[in-house]
Amino acid sequence: MSKKRRFTIRSKILLGYLVVVLLFGTALLVLSAQINELQKENDFISHHDLEVHNLTNAIEKDVLDMETGQRGFMLTGKDSYLEPYNQALSEWNSNYDQLYGLISDNPSQQQRLQTIKTHILRWIEVAAEPSIALKNQGDQEQVVTFFQSDPGKNEIDLLRSQLTGFRNTEIALTEARVTSLAERSSTLLTIMYTLWAAIAAFSIGAAIMVSGNIVKTLRDVRQTIRDISQGGNLAERIHVRTEDEVGDLGRETNNLLDKVQEQNRVKDQLTSIATLLQNPTNLEGLSRLFLNELAILLEVPYSVLYYWKDNRLLRVAAYAADGDKEHSIGKVSLAPGEGLVGQSAVEKRILRMNDLPQNYIRISSGLGHASATSLTVVPVIFEGRTIAVIELASLKPLLENELEQLHELVEIFSVSLHSTATRMELQQLYDESQVLNEELQAQSEKLQLQTEEMLSQTEELQMQTEELHMLNERLELQKHAAETSASELASVADQLRTSSGYKSEFLANMSHELRTPLNSMLILSEILAENKHENLSSEEQKYASVIHTSGKDLLNLINDILDLSKVEAGEMDIDLGEVYLGVLPETMNQYFLKTAEQKGIDFRIQMQSHLPETIVTDEMRLHQILRNLLSNAFKFTDEGEVALTISRMNLASPEAGGPDTDVIAFSVSDTGIGIADDKLLQIFDAFKQADGATARKYGGTGLGLSISQSLATLLGGSISATSREGQGSVFTLFLPLRPEEPETKNNSRLFLNEVATTIPIGDSLSNPSKDEILLTPLEESLLRGRQVFVVDDDIRNVYALANALEQYGMHIITAQNGYECLEMLERGEANPDIILMDIMMPELDGYDTTRQIRERLKLTQLPIIALTAKAMKEDRDKCIAAGASDYISKPLNIKEVISRMKLWLSPETLEI
């Protein structure tokens, strides 16, 4: 089947213009032919008819000259009167011949002209020549007699009549030709208007049809993106009508929908399995349930699970064993490092073998059996420690997506397996304690019998023995209760640490998964919004700007959640240093002055007297808190003013008798909507706002105040808030002049809480310009012609980077993974000036690829910029340690990428 021909938008536009040009050309040819015909008619009238009239007049003049000359000579006898006669006599015949030739297309006129000629010749013969001869003879009487008879008068009268009729006929013919020419000119105008209308109708129809196909698909894509972002219906697909770039966009959007649906399906399966794994209460039941779910999900017919206990791997469950011989599959016990199972447990990595020998493992059913061809050994790791190993046999190798699902399932199973094992150990300890209690009770009963026997000896000893017995029982109960409480507390602490680890790892992974597609969406939407080729309408350009702004909002939300997670986990670093208070007004004005102008409210910053020149704190965190407070003030204020007041205050110690503390107070006041008293403390909780109506009207996530509160705590300060509903609010940040020692810092913090929500910094400034990056001629020459090697497994990022960098004259080459990158460098297929290396890639990740470029290929001077969606501090350190020259977190800002490339491509940097 032949491949369907691709008809791009450019081809359609070019074809449309070509058809219009051809139509105009055809119209011009038709009009040119008509104009030529009209020109010929006009020339015919101008030359032919005018010449006919002139020659007619000339013949008439010649006759008149001959008659006048003849009469003058007859009257005077002077020869000078014969000169006009002789000249006309010699000319009229020549004029006659020319006129006769011009009217060759009109036989009737030729006939008339011949009659005129006959009369002229007749007059010459009967009147002119005889009279001149008589005059020359001197016979005056004969001359008088000749004049009296005048034989030529009739000829002259007939001649005049014939010439008049001939002339009138020619004039009538000329007027008929002029009338015909005017009618044809009118017809030509009608043809011109008709052709113009036809071409215009065709062009408008073609434009409406092409634009309709483009706009329909783009609307579908926009609706699809909206459904994805809002969790709408993902079952609908875009109907692709064309084989062009718009069709490609529709198909890619359908592929995105398929991928999102598949991801949702996998997540639902993982959630269902995680719920099922909460039910079993013993290792065998839990393991058997997990192997059953693996067999259903991954279509694995044989599997065995080994549990790590006492430095041995013990077989606890198998799938698809022969009847009751479940434990016949695999060895009963394995040592660490023994076979693939033991080696996987030691190395803590997945081992795979394909193309297994015949009958290595037989997969049987009621109808027969077959040999497995693929073996996969997966370690179950909990908190960096191997707790079990799973061995899987299948008829075909597992696919990459199946391996990813397997990895996620094993992570969930490791938590359930550890929890179940812990519960079993606790149950065993409880049973042992019960046995000890029973033994103790037996001994107590025996002692009681001895005491009863000795009762007769002394009553006092019996009382002491009974008291001792009761005391021992109470001590044993207290001891047991203490042991139980300690065990429960340790279990809870372990669970909390595990939960915190899962949370941090989940946030890091989700950051990577969200930033990777967000990267290409931000770059491509920014390119579309710039509309350099001017092929988008203003509305389409606005759509691209909305997508870009929404992507930046999503990025800000991700960063807020990561900041909150870092603070809760105690991983937020504080960089203390001297901060100059005098530069704060200028900095805040740069952020918010434009916002104040746009909203039409006053913004003032007041520095009170007696302020120190500097304070010791973290400048970046201080700016972040102030931006959050000011952002909320502007967001909830529609009229009036927003003010920032910086003053020095003396706060009383929270401890009785403690010394007062000198602090710097940063007060942010506004005349906005205010906060109700019962809602004032609620707004400081994460994801909380004053009420639902506020969130719907003003937006936000409710994280800004929670983060600001935590940051203020880390800086040794506090945030207080006062407000009146409908009148405004005042939020005050208190920071010490000098931070206290860590051991006393916690006791001196005076916290109330943080600010409602934060708006992105880009919103607080005036709308950022969408103009291009301005480069000097030297910078342009530095980038133009450079070969950039993009190594990324995500084609969306490759496409977005290539489109952005090619606009600056750079040549882009790509590789899908680390192995392909190394092969291209070794074979000389790529000789780049700089490498943009993605970190999270299959098969060979960015860390190992960078190390091999530096160590094996010895390319120590080649700049390598690492690109990763993980934004943790340790990720940058790992990239630099692997050999990367620089590090940029996703989603990428193309301006930052160009800036870093200029830095590493400059001659000074390369020499360093």
C-alpha cells in the first residue's frame, strides 16, 4: 500500500497563491488579447478612415485646383494660372490609386470611386483641355463661345455630388466602427469585473476551507489540553482531517491522551494492588497474593519469592506449582551470592537472562508444557536493605514499561512485606511474653503453697510474703506495659521515618515527571507566543501565551510544594550573611511598583529612624517572605494603598524574667478585604484560605503563608497578623538583629503564622516582554554555526530545544540515549562544541554517559550542561561530580540556556 502523500500547510498556501497567480495570468492573457483587438480597431480608424477622408478631400481639392486654374488661365491668359492645374492634374490620379486601394474591402465604394474618376476624365476631356487649347490659339471668340456653352459644368456638378455621397458613406462607416469599438470596450470591462469576482470568490473560498481545517484542529487540541489539566473526559479523540502540521499536532495530542490514559490505568492497578496487600497477616499469604497479582498484571506464568532471614534466602511462596508441590519450584534456601537470586540480593539490582536453554524451566498446563525463554530476578529493597528476592520466568522478555510497573509494584510490596514481618515478630514476642507470664504464675502458685505451709510458723512472715508477691506482680505488669509501650513507640517512629522517606521520594519523582513534559510545553508555547514568522493570528498567539502562563503557574506550584516538603523534612538550608536594609525599598519597588500602577493603588515603603545599616539573616529567604506578604496585600486590595514599614522594636521575652529582644519589624499593611477573626489562624495552615469564595475569586494554593511561617522560624523570627474584615490587614515579620545560637533559638521564636497565598513573581512585575533575547554582534557570532549535541530520550524536549536553538544559527544533532551518544562521538559522526545532557534516560543515564565522555573518550575540555527535572540540591552536586560543566533544572528557560551556552562557549571559559 503506497504511503499517503503529505500535504503541508506551506504547500497549501503556496498552491493557493500559485492558483491565484495562474488565474490572474489567464485573466491578463484574455484581457491582453481583447485590448490588442481594440487597439487594432482604433489603429484602423485612426489610420485607414483618416487616410480615406484625407484622400477624398485631396481628390476634391485637385479637381477644384484644376477648375480654378483652367478658369484663371481662360480669363487672364497668364501661364502662372496653369501651375495649379498642371500640379493637380499630375497628383489626382496618384491620390485616386491610393484611395482605391484603401477601400478594397468595400466594392460599392470602389464602384462610386470609379464613377468619380470617369467624371474627372470626362471633364478634362470635354472642358479643360479644349478650353486651354483654344486659349493658347488666341481665338477669343471661340473662348467666349466655349464659356457660354460651358460643356464641363454638368460634369463638375455630378462630380461634386458623387464626392459628397462618397464622403458621407465613409463618415457613416467610421461612426459605425467607433460605435462598435465603444461596445467592445464595455464588454471588456464586464469581462474584467467578472474575472476579478471569480478569482476573489475562489481565493476567499480556499482561505475559508484551509483556515477552517486548521482552526478546528487547534480548538480540539486546546479542549484536550484543558481536559487533561482539569481532569475532564479523556476518551474523546481529535479527528485528523489533514496530512499537514496541524494533522501532526492532532495525532500527537491523541498520542498524549493515550499515554495519559495508560498512566492512569497503571496508577489504578497499582492502587488496587496496594490496597489488597494490606489484608494478609502472614508472609506466606502476602507473598502468594503478590505473586498472583504479578502473574495477572505482567502475564508471568512462573515465579518464586525468597525472604531474607538470618542471612539466608528462604523460599516462602511460588506461583503455578504442580498441585500441592508448591515448594518444589526452586531451591528451599540460598546463601547471599549463590546463583542469580543470591547475586541479585547482594548487588541490589535486577538481573535478566534471555534465550534460556531448552527445558531450563518448563511451564506446564493441563494441555501440555513449554520452555521459558526469559528469566528476571528482582530484589525487594526496603530502606537500602534487601529483604526478599523474586524470580520470574516467562515465555517472552519483559518490556521496558512492564519493568517500570514491576519496579513500582516491588516498592509497594517492600513496605507491606516489612510491615507484615514486623507484625509477626511483635506477635511472636507477645506469645513468648505470655509463656513467661504463665511460668511466672506457676512459680507464684508454688511459692504460695510454700507460704501456706509456712503460715503456721509465723503470721508476720506470711504477710510479708503476700506483700512481696503482690509487689512482684505489679512490677511484672509495669515491666510488661513498659516493654509494650517502647515497642509500639519504636514501631510508630519507624513508620514515621518510612512515611517521610516515601513522601520525599514521591515529591522528587513527581517533580521529575511533571517538569519533563512541562519543559517542552513552556519552550514551545513561548516560541508560538513570540510568533516570529507571523503565521499565527492574534487570538492564536494569545492562546499560546495562556498556555505558557499556565505552565509557569504550575511550575511555581511545584516549587512551593517542594519548599514546604524541604521545610517539613528539616532539609531547608539557611545562608546567613550581612543584609543591607537600605536596598530593600528599591528591590521591592522593582517587584511591585508596576503592579500598583496597573491596579491603580498607592504603594509606599517607609524606613523608620534608628535602623541599623545591616542585619544578619538569609537575604533570599527574607525577600521570599516579603514578596509573599506584599503579593497577598496587592491581590486582596482593589483600592486604597499597600504599605511596607521597616522599624526597630523591642519585644518582651516569652519566658518570665527573660531579657527583652531587639528585632527588626517588617510590617505590610493594606486596605483590602480583610480577614474575619475566626479565620485568622486558619489561613496559616497549608492549603487553607479564609473561605472557599476567596479561593474561587482570587485563586492561589494556600501554601504561601505556610512556607513563609516556616522560613521565618528558620531565621529565628516570627510573623504576627491583625485584621478587620472589610477594612484591611497588617502582617508583621519580626527578625532578630543577630541570630541566636541553635540550642536557644527555638525558645525565642514568637510565631503566629504566615500569609495567605503567593502569586508568581512574574505576575507582580509588569507583564514580561515576549521579545527575543537581545544579543550583541559578538555574541551572535559566538553562537552562529556552533554544533550543539542534544542527548535526551524525550522527543518533545528535543523538538523544543532544536526549534529554539536553530533560531540563533546553531546546528543541532541529537541522540536518544547514552549509548547512542557515545557511539556517535567515537565514530566521529558528532563533533559538537557543547553537549546538553539529560540525566534521567533509560539504559545509560546522564551521569554514567558524562563520566565515560570524560574518562574513556578523554573529552575533558568539552562543555557539558546537565538537564534534569529533579531540583534537589544533591542532584546538582551529583551532576558536577559526574563531570558536568554546569547544571540547569527543568522546565528550561530558553533565555537561561542561551546565557549558560554563551558563558561556556566564550574563549575565556574554554581556556579555563
